[in-house]
Amino acid sequence: MSGPANGPQLRHVGLNLLHSDEMEPEEAATGLYGFWIFLMSDAILFALLFAIYGTQLAATAGAQGPQDVLKLGPAFVETVILLTSSLTFGLAAIALKYDRGQFGLVLWLCVTLMLGIAFLGFEISDFRTMFADGATPDRSGFLSAFFALLPTHGLHVAAGCIWIMVMLAQIAVFGTDGRVKLNLLRLGLFWHFLDIIWIAIFSVVYLQGTLA
């Protein structure tokens, strides 16, 4: 955490911002701290949505319940896809940290993007199937809570995919300077946060709903 000759030095897990001439360590730390605050506020949002979902599980109003509309198989496939995307983003971070050139970084970011889009495709397909079966948000409190929680996470994944595309454009224009590294670090925190939220969704919504 501190250098022998230069005093305190800033290092982040995953990406090394120390030798970025474009940015002072204190500036990088402030930017990262602010993003952590955003993630904590987002975690509160999801906590509220989980709480609402939990209170509405039995509020089916005679419509379909969790065991009728939730499919564990597709949800498991979506889980594997999203967790794999977390791995590929980690490989992108390793390529950047050890300065292995832009090819590996761009390659793994593109793979992560494709996996994110695939996840969204599977999720939209699940929603279309539910709508075709008459399981719409206006049918019951349970379905309203379900469609408040799941699409909110999906919108975050869509935002993450757009962010990856923006970062690919920044890498093409600016290379891997200090600000691009910091933006990638923020994106990594955001992407892994979405994986954690999805694990909670898979456990609370799908496992509890289909196996209870």
C-alpha cells in the first residue's frame, strides 16, 4: 500500500492505477468511492424490491402462482450465462492489469457483451412465454412484484451492455489511459454487482418458487 521512496501510493484490486499520468491517486480514489456510494443506493433499491416480492408471494388473487409460471431450467441457463460473463470480465481486467495489449482486453470485453446480450435474450423469451400464458403484471400482486424485480435487473444488465460498448469506443479512441482504466474498474464493480443480485434472484425467486 506504500512505496519505500515515494510515500503512500494507491493500488486497487484488479487494476493498477499507480502509473497513470493523467490522474492523481487521490482523484482516482474519490471517483471510485463515489461509485461505491451509487452501488449501495442501488442495493437498497433491490432490497426494497425483494421485500415487496416477499410480501406478495401469496397474493395470487386466483391467478398463477410461482410454481405455475416460474421455470427453473431457463433460469439456470441464464445464471450460467451471467456468471460466465463475470469470469470473462475478470479476464479482461487481468489483461489490462498486466498490460498484455489491447487485443485481449477488447476480446474479453466483447465476449462479456455477447454473454450479456444472450442473457437478455433468454430473459425476454421467458417474459414472452409468461405473457402468452396470461401471467401479466395486472393479474395479481405476486405477478406485479415479479415484474417489478426481474425487469429492473434486466434494465441494469442492458445498461451494463451499453456501458461496455461505450468503453470499447473509448479504448479505440483513447487507449488505456488512467481515466479509461478507472471507468473499466467502475464497470467491473457494476457488472459483478449485477451477478450478485441475480444469484439472489435465482435463489429467492426461482429456487424458492419452484421447489417450495
